[in-house]
Amino acid sequence: MTGTSETRQADGRDRDAEGRARNARPRDGLGRPLPYGEAGVERAPEGVVRRPGETVTEAQALLDAGRPFHAHEVFEDAWKSGPADERGLWRGLAQLAVGLTHAARGNATGGARLLRRGAGTVEEWTSTTGRPRPYGLDLTEITRWAGELAAVVERDGRRVDAAGASPRLRGRAA
């Protein structure tokens, strides 16, 4: 999607080539829609099937760039296209990225809630599968990070710097 009105249909809704509703408005680095015609950041394409390692690498680059909303879209692709037994992992990581997005936008309540929900989803997946380091992910570190950030966001009630507060998906040494 280009972020222009070219994709708008007679009904006023943006649609993709198959006619499905898709918001074509440009977005800022935290995923907030901007007015048509404004310059936004490049969006992560939707529906891309990536190998798990590619998902982690791409999501980490987006997190490091302060674009957790866009990292969420990468995790969401893995959640929707990956094997059924891994959906909880990718869904939890997507929730964590959205939690960071809300915290960076200044929504302390939503940020803390989604960080805790995502951490719980990841912890549940880890305990069910017994896999604490799939694809090099350090799930113990990630859930610790989420709990600590949720506490800071609740305590301070201020927005966080998305890039500065982002997790190291493969651990601190990576």
C-alpha cells in the first residue's frame, strides 16, 4: 500500500487487489495513522512468510529502530503463517511489541497490560513446550524485560523511548 488515495474505492474504504479492506494511510514510526499524502515510514509488508530466524532478525531491527508497531506486524505474520504449535510463541511476542508501542505512545495502562499479557503468553508457551531458546530467542530474558518495563511504565506513567526500551530478543550478549 502506498499511503495515497489511489487504493480508495467508491465506498471510501482502502482496499487491496483482492478487494479486502486495508488501511492505506501512511503511518509514523509508532504505527499511528497519518493523513493521506503525508510522508510516513515504510511499513512492514503484511502476509509475508519468513523463516523463523528471519522473523527474529527483522523484528529486532525494527525494535532497535524504535518501530515496535512494525515489529508486531512481523511477529503477526509468523503467528498466522507458522506451525500451529508455535502460534502461542509468536502471538506472545506480537503482544509484547504492541505493549511497547502503547508505552512509547504514552498509554501506560494499555502498555503495561499488554506487556504482562504477552509475557504470560510466552511463559505459557515455554512451559508447555519446554523450549526456552527457540530460534535463538532468550524467552527468559524477554519475559523478565517485559515485567520490568511494565512496572516502570505503571510507576512513571510517562511514555518510554521505544528504541531505548526495546528488548534484546536473543539476549543481552547478542
